[in-house]
Amino acid sequence: MKPKLLIVQLWQLGDLAIATPFLQKASEQFDVTLLAKPFALDLKPRFWPEVTVIPFNAPWTAFEFRKKYHLLAWPWGKMFSVLKKLSHERFDVALSARWDPRDHFLLMLTRAHSRLGFPRLGSRIFLTHPLNSPNPESHQYENWLTIARALNLNLDPREKLRFPTPRDHRFIVIHTGARRLVRVWPLERYKQIMDKLRARGHNIKILCDPEQLGWWREMGEKDVTAPQSVSELLHGMEGAGGFIGNDSGPGHLAALCGIPTFTFFGPQNVEWFLPFHPAAQFMEGKPCPYKPCSDYCRFPAPHCLLDITEAEAWPKVKRFVDLLPVDAAHPPGDIFSKKETYMSALAEKKCEPCDGGTPKLKGAELNRLAGELHDDWQVVNEHHLEREFKFKNFRDALAFTNKVGELAEKQGHHPDIYLAWGEVKITLSTHKIDGLTESDFVLAAKIDQIK
């Protein structure tokens, strides 16, 4: 009989999408119960059918700050009913991946034998196993990796996650909504992007929030849908070959479905919330002294997002779309192992000389480029790339080494090469800056094309 595990994830769609690989892995070793918002019931059949979902809208997760702690309006009856149900389950383990004292207090009230979380503001007293928080600059998925290690779960790192490839790629979805207005790029700029894409022959499908529907129809857009549920959102993205939208839950859901994403970021850090897809690209918001502001903008309008012009965005969107697998005959399979489209585009570039002033690749941009390489390439400490190549004998290994050497000379970018019987190990970095630049990834992609 599997031990019983309670996972508390009370926040939004994007947060639950990021938790999905952990839920899937935990279900292999635990009898998992998830306490989450009601839309989790829409995700359960497709992503984690073995998980028991208890729907619960925690009042402290309300978007409007004044509603979070209006205690007289809290649904106390519902809260006590849920708590009673949880305590009766006698969970072996309960956990939360947020450094939220409210979650930790809730874990204690469930009377679970072991309680895991990231303590904050004295909440250590509610946890039996307080965990050290990951690097604060890292992706939110790192929290789940840390918890997985504490439970001895073999959870894949983000760059190794695998999701099924959509069966066809008939259109590109543009989703213009977000639960928070500070994350919504202006609709008229989305329309400018849409018009340019259609002028290039792309089939575009518009999804939006209900309050945006009238605007789109006034613009003459007939093929526009405002999903009323997560199930309708999933249905609206069926058949999509790409997704363009705001920093919000639909983008994370698209990535889970194997759809490449392009995200407009504003108040949040890209490094924290970039969708999972290896071809995910983004437009980062303008600098702001208060970023990240947790969506509580200090200004009358979120200039970090609103100051991104269509002229600035279009070249990045165009590059993203040019790499999309929009052919309906594109074969199904594993999207994380079938990266030929992305790798070939990277291999077509030329290594650029470094003058010593080039910044080192870090965070989201580093992860994006790593996702475009063959799975056997490893990013080591954000400092260098490594890959081992196996051969039948020394002669073949030597021949491959010589070809790599010729390629390096032509590109003016030189790897460290270790040659042994039947084995070649390639290490790539940019020595002038003691780190990684795009040229390292370009050369890696070119090496993969050596026959």
C-alpha cells in the first residue's frame, strides 16, 4: 500500500502547471491528494488521473488585497469542512512548495506525520522537515526539485522534462488575456502582430478573456473565443503549432501540451516563470526599480510592459514563428527529443568573436538555448557545455576529433577535446569571459551535424 501524500497548491493555473511534473512523479510512489483551486478538476483527467483532487478556493489567494483578509467574508464553514476531511485522512506526508506561512499552518492543522516546506516568518514551527530554499533567482520549478530530493523522488530537471508532441499544427494561438491586468500587453499591439502574421500566410486563432471579447469583435475578428473554463481553454488550443501570449497560466498550459510558447513579460522575472517548452521564447519587460513587484504596481500603469512597442516585439515574434513546426504532417513523438527544427536553426548561425565585454549567458536565455541542443549536452554550473560521443574504435573517434577541429578553425571558436579509445568528450565555453555565450551553443549544434 502506498504512503499517503497531501500536496497543497492553492494558487493559480501557471503554478499548478509548474507543479505537474512533480505530481506525475509523486503518483508513482504515493497515494496523492491535491488541495487546489476547482480548475484542478479540469486538469486531472489529462495530466494526473491518479491524483485525488479536493477543490478549495483559499480566501487568502484572492487577487484583490483588501479581500484577502476580510475575515468576516471568509467561508468558514467550507474551510472547517475541508480541514476536517484532511485531518481524517491521516496523511503520512504533507507539503507545500511555497514559502508561505499560511500554507504551513494549514499543513500543521492536517495532522500529517511529516510536513515539508520552505519556512518563512517563523513558520518553521509548523513543519517537521523545514527545507532550505533554492537560489532566489532560479525558476519556480526548482522548489519542486528540492522537495523531490527530500522525498527521494527522481524528478527530472527542467531541461530534461518530456511531454507529448501535438498530432498536428494547424494554426498559431494568440491568447491576449491574463488574470491580472498588469500582465496584459495592449490589445491593439496584439492585433498589429496578428495582422503581420496573417500577411505572411499564417493561420491565427484568437483566444481572450471574456471582457476582451467585445473589443476583438469590434475589430472585425470573427474567429475569437473566450474560454469559460480550463477545459474550454485546452480544447481551444488543440491543433495549435505555437502559442503567443502574456505571462499567465494559459502559456504554461500550452507548454504542458507540447506547444512552443512566446511570452510577453512585464512585472515578473523571466527566470522565475518561463514556460517549460524547450523552444520557449520571450519579450522581457522594461527595467523598473520595483521589479518584481508581485503584480502590485507602484505606478498608475505597468510601464515595464506597456512600453514594449510592436516595432520592438515583431522581430522576436517573427524569429519565434519562423522556427515553429507548423506543417500538419509533422510526425508525432517526443517533443524534447525531436528538436531538429530548433537545432538546425541554431546550427545555421555563425560563431561570433568575443571581445571580453560580452555578458555571460544566465537564467532564462541560457535555459532556452540549452533546450535547443541534443539532450546529451549538459550545462555544467552555468559555466560550460559538455557532451560525450561514443565510437566503435579509436580510428572513428580520431576521425570525429579531426572533423571537430576543422570546424572549430572555420568558426574561430575552439572547444576542449578529450580523446580516448572509442570516446570523445567535448567541453565548450568562451574563455575570454570564463562562461557561456551563444557561440558555444552554435558550435555545439554544428558539432551535432558532423557525420
